[in-house]
Amino acid sequence: MALGNIGIGRMPNSLLYSNANRDLQTGTSLISRLQQQINTQQKYNLLSENPTATRQTSSLQSLLERVQGVRSQHTYNQGFLSAADNALGAVNDVVVQAKGILQTGIGSTSTPEEKIGLANEVATLIQSALNSANTQYQDRFLFSGTATGVSPFDRTGDTVIYRGNSGEVKAFVDVNQLVSTSLSGIDAFGGISQPNVTALSPALELTTPLSALKNGAGVNLSSLTVTVDNGTPIEKTIDLSTAVTIGDLKTRIEAAFAGEAETVTVDIDPLSPGGLRITPSNGTVAIANSGSGTTATQLRLATGPVAVAQGGSLEPTVTLSTSVAALNGGAGIGATAGTGLRIVNGETTTIVDLDGATTVQQVLQRIRAADPNVSAEIDPAGRGLIVGTRLSGVNFSIGENGGTNATGLGLRTFTGETSLSQLNLGKGVVFTPGSPISITRRDGTTTNIDLSSATTIQDVLNLFNAADPGVFTASLNAVGNGISLTDSSGAGPLTVAATESAIALGIDGTENTGATGVLTGDDLNPQRTGGVFDLLISLENALRSNDNVELARLSPLLEKASGQITISRTEIGTRQQLIDEVGNRLDDQNLLTKETLSNIFDTDLTEAATQLLQLRQVYEASMQLTAQTLQLSILNYL
């Protein structure tokens, strides 16, 4: 506080009083403000006192709240992941015990009665594994995917059903970093069978989302320039930045030339069903990127003047809105009336009627509705469909029902590409050179076919069909799965000798003596979930039936299941470590943010107290001087 110019000469007393009063009020205000800063420990009481500091403080407080909100979730996420790790450890202990039981029960060292006792032990282990897999953390199931309110596993008879999904629950571990904090029962325990995905290569459609192009990477469009030249060039720069579908592109490009002397037509290129075609009404068309954009290039339409602009394939992926007719490059899946899919799921056989289903979404809905114990989804990469069983402990297959729908949808589980090593749950088929398949034909003759060079089902079909072309033929079953043998050589029965190889192919036996002469083979490529519960149930059943071949098959699979659980636990540990590292960094950031806020907004008590003391001293001195000055008279100058 500085003293004002009191002045004494010719200044009237009223002005002296006014100046003195102003100085005293200023001092009082400064003292009051410092006292308020000390009491509230804040530099500013009103936002208007320092707009710059207010903006900085608001921004820092917002960041602090976000960081603190994220940090508060770390404890919960760590607890959830720790509970999941403990549950996985408990299930792995079960698998280790099951491996020991298997080694005890395999071979002839254990009697059938002893194996029944071992099977009872496995049944107890299955229940223990179920209890662990159904663990909850704060009323949230650990392994249900995003269906955290649903108990993931339930045993019904000789099966275990998975009721969760494949979704991931994600949480922010940092203000801009999402991390999965869950592990589904599919990833942890193999709750749903996972078949190979067949690429369905859909043709481009007007309803195709732009986000589904370039194998799901999508396109980021701005503007492109289209020039139609029939003697007088007509150039249009067209904004496509807000387009959502291929139909939007068509509408906007065509609308740009509406009313002009020459127009353009945008459609799907029939010669390249995955690309676009732009045709001018007359003359030529040229398409170029606009400015620094890459729209024409991304749409694979950039071209100089041509009669018709034919773009390259935009590689669309399968979406829920993809039409069935667009699958397989526009070839579709064949007639659906009276055909559909034949699904065998354990003891249940279901025919899925696809007649009238026009989109992939409707197909998936039909499959789910036909059998609730089946999972039907689009492959995450958008290549095709994934349909599997939710039941552990049963065989599962998808075959034809007199048409080509299963093949067209890429869902048939027994095809020409099926490897012989996959048959019989991985036991495979081995053809020994010099030990051919022996077939008694309908005319009474015998045909021996050497299949030792075959590695796939198609190889087997080709070798059969080469034995007596046009008379003896082999094909896939028209209904269900398996190999059908047809013979028109005579009227007697067609018989395949029950050798080990024939049995492994499912074609041993005799056909009926009807006019068709068809021996319909069995489906020996069933699918299984192959997870922990499937293996434990199979182990229990194999011990009860004294099936040493099955026990031998299960031994390496149990080892693999234990390894998968270890991988899952490692993944959980990695996530926990990430949360810890981010948490430490957030704590440091919180401390720095609070320090910055304090520097901007909080009162420095030592400095404020010192200023207050100095100000009071100046204030008191000012009051004394003012009092003396106002008492001056002419006598003081004589």
C-alpha cells in the first residue's frame, strides 16, 4: 500500500478528506483480501478475479477428476482379475488330478471295476471345476463374457452347457486406454466349439457399409472430382465425407450430374462384384482425388478419361445386413425351399429352415431359434460365419438337408477339403499300402481300391470315382454328412468289407437292395468343444466303458488344456502388471497436477502472512500521517 498525495498548499479540505478516505479504503480492501486468502487458503474467491487462472484450474481439475475416477477402478479390476486367476488355478489343479487318474486307468493294469471307481473320482472333479468356473466377484460372474449376470456353466446329465458369450468387458486403466478385464468361458475353458472359418467373399451391395470395406478396415472419404466429357467437359467435385453406405455414394455422385447435359450411372460392376462402375450417358468419364484427399484412390476408381470407369474390388466383409444372395461373390447359397441345414447336437437333430431368410442376420436368427444350445455369430474378422455347440461332452455336426445351403454358408463340417487326419475326433484314418478297400459290387464282382495316397476326403472320392467311371461313384451325402457310394453294375447288394480303414471312413456295411444301390456312410468328423469340461466328461465316459483307445486320445489333450489355462493365467498376470504400472504413473500424475493446481489457486500462507503484516504496518503509518496532515493550520507555516 502506497500513500497518496495528500497535498497541503491551496488544496481545499474536502479534497484532502477524499484522498485520505480513498487510501484508507484501499488499504482496508487489501488487508481484507489477504485475510480471506489466509482463511480460505485460496488465492481467488471469484472466477472473474483471474480468468486465465480460472481456465487453467478448470482444465486441471477436470483432468484430476478423470484420473481419480480411473484410479478408483483399479482396485476393483485388480480384485476381479485376482479372483479369475485363483479360479483358473483351481481348475488347473483339477486337470492335473485328471491326468493322474487317466494314467492310472489306461491299459490293462486297472480292472473295469477299478476304472468305475476312477470315473466316480472324475465326476467329483467335474463338479469342483464347475464350482470354480462359476465363481463370482462382487455379484459378477468371472467367465460369462459380457453376460456377467449369468452363471456361465451348468451341468445337465452328461453334458455341460456354456450360457455366457464371447464378449470382453473392458475398462479404462488410463484416461484414454481401454483394456479387457475379463476372460470368457470360451477362452478360459473352451465353452463353445470353434470350427474353421470359411471365407464367404460377399459381393458389393448398395447396402454395404463403408466401414465394412477393405476387409473391415473401412475407408475415410472426403471429396472426389468426376469429369464427364462429350465435347464440353462437365466437372463436379462431390463431397462424400458423410456417406455411410455404397448406396450413399451412388446417390450423391448421380445427383451431382442431375439436370446436366450429360449424366452418370453408378452401379456394382458385374465383372468385379466387389467393385463399383461409373458409366457416363455419353463421352468419357475421368475420376480423380480432390485436393490432398485420397477418396478416388480409396474407392479404387481413380482413372483418366475412359468410356466406363471400372473400379477394383473393395473387399467387403460379411455383416448382419449382407444379403444371402451376395455371398460367395454373388453366387448365393443355392435354393432354400425344402432344404436348409441339418444340425446334430448330441442327441438332438434339428432342421433349420432358411426359406425366406434374405440376410445374414436372419440366417443367424433362424439357427439360434432352431437350437438354443448352438452359438451362431459372424467371425470377428468378417470373413464368414461361426456356428458351434454350447454343449461339452457331445458330438456336433452341420450337414446338408438335400441342398447346398450348409456348403454355401461355409458351415458344413464334412467336406471334400476335410483332412483324413481330422476324422474320428483326431484319431484320423491310416491307409496301409497293399491293404485296399474291398468292395463287393452289385453285379457280384469285387473291386479293390487303394487309398494309401489320399490325404483328404476329396482324394478318397476321386480314387473311388476312378475305379469304374460312371458306374461306381462316390459323393458326399445329400442329407447329413458322410460318403455315399452308388453302384449301377447290377441288382445285388453293394457291400464294403469291414476293414479298419473302411470303418474309420464310415463306409463299411451293406446297402439295401433297392433300385438306387446307394450305401450311405456315417459322419466320422464330428466337432467337439474340446475344452476342459468336454475332456473331463469324455474321460469319465471312457473310464466307465473301459475304452483304452479313447483314453489314449485324451492324454495329450488334457496336457494341452492345462497349457492353455497356464497361458490364460499369464495373460491375466500381464493385465495386472499393466494396471499396476499405469496406476503408479497416474499417482505421479495426480501429485504433479495437484501441485500445479496449488501453485495456481492455493494461497502461499507464509507469503500471505508476511504481506499482511507489512500491509498493516503501512496502513497504520498512513492513518497516523493522514491524521497529522488534516490537523495542519496556517500557524504551522509561520
